[in-house]
Amino acid sequence: MKIAIEELAGCSGCTIAVLDLHEMLLDIVKDADIVYSPVIMDVKEPPEGIDIAFVTGAVRNAENQEHLERIRRRAKTLVAFGTCACYGGISGLSMLNSNEDLFSCVYQGVDTVKPNGAIPTDVPPFLYRAFAVGDLVKVDYYITGCPPKEAFLKQIIPAMIKGDTLELSRKSVCSECDRIMGPVEGWKLSRRHEGIPDREHCLLGQGYLCLGSVTFGRCSAACPKNNVPCHGCNGPSLDILREPCRDIYSMMVRRISDLTDKPAKEVEKELYDVAHTMYAFTIGSLIMEDKENSKIRDLVKERSV
Ligand code: SF4
Ligand code: SF4
Ligand code: SF4
């Protein structure tokens, strides 16, 4: 069994999540050779005849696209690994800024570079938008999470290598969360740092924007269990993904409206920074943008050419 891990536009955190399997890696390499992974080994390009390629990161520039198409040709099974690969992830947020702004920020605007440093002209050109891997090539399996969580990977990676099948939950984060819905009175949206939520009741009911109901599970509701609202890092729940008329923003507005008895228009006025709160992990996904009532089209101001 030959395994490869390809890196596109991402933070490499997904590959680190594989390394975080620690001793289990020793069992994995008894059955499989890791033949290519730019983060963990010095092999310049993937060989032919890969059995499973895990692709991490979104497709943001021409080099990402070339590398994706190359690994697709060379791998029997391709897995979109992590939310950037599945839905564009954090890399997709780059579409909120122009190319010019992005380049001047990276090469001139941060403290670790010299002011007025030169912007290189030989970096791969951006595509006109960010893409999820499945927007451009056939994907055999999707593993979401930013990054996918250790307990989940421990279940599925050995099974994939051995060719075993598993029954996995298809439910949302809320289904894995044991908080109870408390009285919802005088609901007012609060940011995460504004107060300390009570640990027993639903965070959304307390006014914290918890996306658990619109987010795919398999993380054991890690954030709500630690008193932090879910910010949607596993991507959309299956009902949102499947139904063309369901979208993260509209479903959250409806949920809050039902919970608080406020008219939807009033709820919409309270929600702000929609790009970062609702679509932080999915803005770069064509599937999510193409939904009938998606707000992504309005949020993306300028496309790269
Ligand atoms: S999904 Fe998250 S951890 Fe993985 S590459 Fe993207 S930003 Fe990094
Ligand atoms: S909205 Fe958040 S806090 Fe409430 S039940 Fe769902 S995951 Fe738990
Ligand atoms: S609770 Fe939400 S933000 Fe936290 S790990 Fe799970 S999906 Fe990601």
C-alpha cells in the first residue's frame, strides 16, 4: 500500500494531525509506505502507482491546480483531507481581498518583513477564485475538520489502509453535545470574549453564536464541551450540503428566530461579519456558493483574474 499526502493552499495542520497519531503511525507503516509528503519528507514529486492520496489544502493558485491534477492521475483513491480540501477552508477567505492587498500585506505589511520590500513577480498566479478539491477533480472520500480530530483519524485511517468499512455518524455537532436548552429570555448576540457562558445550557440559547446545528459532527462537540461555541470547522451538516435551498446563514437565522421568537429580519440585523462567522470555512467552495440563497456571492467583492 503506497500512501501520499499532497499539500495545496493550507497551513499544513492537516499533515501535523497525521503526525499527531504518534505511536499509531508505527502500526500504519507496517501495512503502508508513505511515499510522498512535502511536509514530512524530502521527495520532490509523487511517484506513479499511489494507492491512497490524502490531499490537504484548497486550490488557490495555478501551482495548486497542477499538483492536484498530477496526484489525481497518479492515485487510485483520492481523499480530500481537512476542511480546506473539502470546502476551501480558511484559504477561501482570501477572496475577501484583492490580489494587490494580499500581496502587499504578505510581502510588505507584516512586522517580519522589511517595509517596502519587493513583491515577487515569479510566484504562481492566483486562479480567479479559491476552489475546494472536489470542485476540480473527482474525490473518492471526504474527511472534514480543521484539522480532522485525532480520535476520528484513529478510527478511519487504519480501516482505509486495511480496506475495512466503518459505520460513521452523519449527524451534526449538536447531536454530540449534551448541553440542554435553557430559558431563552432577552436574547442578545454576544462575542466569545464577552462573558463566561454557563456550562450546562446551550450556548446559542445564551446568545453565543454556536454553529453546532449547521455543522457536520465527528469531533465529539469538542468546542462546546470546553465552553467555546462551535465555529463550524467541520463544514456544513449533511442536510445543508444535500438541499439546494439550505444554506449556513439562512438556516442559522431561522434557528435563532425559532429560538427567540424574533422575526428573521431582526435576527439578520444582529448578525455581523457574516463572512467570518458563517462562511469562514466554506467561502471557497463552489458547491456552497451555488446554493440558491447563499450570501457568498455578495460577500466576495473582487475576483482575481
Ligand atoms: S483544514 Fe485547517 S488544519 Fe487543515 S490545512 Fe486547512 S487550515 Fe490547516
Ligand atoms: S447549538 Fe452549540 S451549545 Fe447548543 S446544543 Fe448545539 S452544539 Fe451544543
Ligand atoms: S465543535 Fe465545531 S469548531 Fe469545534 S471542532 Fe467541532 S466542528 Fe470544529
